[in-house]
Amino acid sequence: MRLRHPGGTPLHLSYCTNVHAAEDLDGIIAQLDVYAVPIRARLGTDVLGLGLWLAAPVAAALAEDPALRARLRRELSVRGLEVVTLNGFPYRSFQDPVVKHAVYHPDWTTADRLSYTLDLALVLADLLPEDAARGSVSTLPLAWRDPWDTGMADQAARRLDRLAAGLADIESATGRVIRVGFEPEPGCVVETTSQAVARLAGVDGDRLGICLDLAHLACAWEEPAAALKELSRAGLPIVKVQMSAALETADPDALREYVEPRFLHQTRNPAGDAADDLDEAFERGLPGPWRVHYHVPLHVSPPAPLATTIPVMRAALAELAGGPRPLCDHFDVETYTWGVLPPALRPQNPEQLAAGIAAELDFARAALRDVGVMT
């Protein structure tokens, strides 16, 4: 959706399609009719933004064939859909029965991760609306934290230099600016704002920056205002914001029904105690309160004693979009866990999922309106 900051800057609000399983072009186009078109109708908006997820094989096919890119752009346009941002974190198979640590591979020590990200950037350059100022691609925060050593850090640094050079080449060839944002996440080489500053020091700040996932920020028990000031001082731009909410509770037993086999649900408490998954947190008896990396629908308030980190999201939005100028212009709702929610909360068919995503987007639009954004 097209929004506007009071200062005049256009803002883009979208939803991330990594909640859907399609990984080939025909499947991606089919899911537009099943989900995106009904969502746009429910919201009553002329144009719906998608934070498109393209698995590596389809990204490579699109990057190789301009005719395929033109086809995808047409299919989006005729449905009233647009794309200014891509999710380049999951490489492929993101809705498999078990994902867990596989989502962090290949990492930024590898040529495969570099190739995939540049493929996405080239595709996005052709998908961008003519009046969009820039495009964004989100990616993983270098790697999972273990193993990680000086040699791997040097390899990753070389890949990032080549990434920046590749993005410059795409801009020269197409006239479109594409930026890549590294997404701090619990358990990774870059988990916190301080680690982002330390690990990404010296990158090309015109093309590389941060994808700020607000559930991840909350799970690190960080204060949004302080985190954003630290990033600004380091010259790391906010390339993209993922509007997401994590679970929070002072009574961990209330979270037992959220244990599930597909995704990691890193768990943290304010003392800095950490577990890499929810079942591990129970096994170790991690002291509460907990915040859990479990993206939950923005508009849903779970029954007490559970809560969500929506207050952190609201505080972050006030900093990001409530000032005299926005700190970011791409806002993407990323709730990929609809299919693993406890059964009572889980959509039972595509119509229910589309309705839930539309309700999230409506909530996100209202949250941005609350900080002064014009909708």
C-alpha cells in the first residue's frame, strides 16, 4: 500500500509472501490469485504491496531471462500488485515440515549466497514501479553464530564487497537503486545492534544496511530509540523494516502449546539467558520472563498470561516514522508462522489465511497512522 509521511516522503507497506510455499513461477503467480487479490479487496486499496519471496531456483531463472521478468511484472500489474522489496533470507524450502537451522544456509561465506542476492537485486530492478525511489532486499545476518572464526569473517567481508560492487553494476545498467539489508536475528553472528555495528563496520552505507525486524529487536530486549541512535552513529541505514511481533510472558508454562517442529523459536530473558529453541528453554528451566522468536499475527492478543511485543513495535514506529523525516520507507509485515500456530489459532483454509493477513495489514496501517503517517 502507498502511504505518505507528513514530510512528503512516500512510504510503502507490504506483506511478506514467505508464508506461502510456492517456489516456481507458475506457483507464485497462482498464489497471487489465491491470497494477494482477496487481501487487496478486503483492504479496499487500489494497489497492494508484496514483500515477495523468491526461492533461489526461480530467482536464478528470472535473473537469466528478461522475458520471464516481464511476465511476472505484467502478472503483478494486472492484479493491482506491486513489489519494492524482496525477502532474500530463506534460500529455498522455507515451508518444509522441518526448517530449523537450514534457513541459515548458504551463509555469507559462500558464493551461492552472493549469487542468490544479486539475482534478486537484478529481478527487483525490473519489478520496481517507475515512481519508486529504490528497492530493498533483506538477507541473513552473515551466518549462524557457530561455527564462526576470523577466516569465515574475512570470507564474508569479501562477499559483501562484491555484493556492493554488483549492486553498483545493476544500478549502472538499469538506473534503479537496490539496497540490501542484513537482518539481526537471535542466535546469529549479528544478533544485537552492537553486533551489527561491530560486524558490519566499513560496509558501503549507500548500498548496504540493516533490515530491522521488530520481533527480533524485542527478543534482544533492546530499546528501539537507543538501537536506532546507535545504528545512525555507525552510519548503518535502515534499508527495510519488518513489522513483526514476538511472544512474551512471565509464565513460561503458558507457551508449551507453541512448541513445534518447523522453525527455531529462540528464547531470551532480560538477564541475557538464552536458548536456541523453545523446547530447549523448557528443558533448561530458563528463568522468566521470556520473549520468544515466534512471529504471531499483529492484530491478535493472546489470552493472559501471554502477551506480544506490540508495544516494542509501536515504540519503534514512533522513532522510525514519527519524526520530521522517516528513517525508512519500506515496511513489510512478516508473519510466516500462520501454519504452525496452535490449532485454535491456525487458519483452516486459504480464505481464512487471506482474511488474517488482511487484518494484520489493516492493523499495521493503523499503527503507522497513529504515529502521523498519512494513509
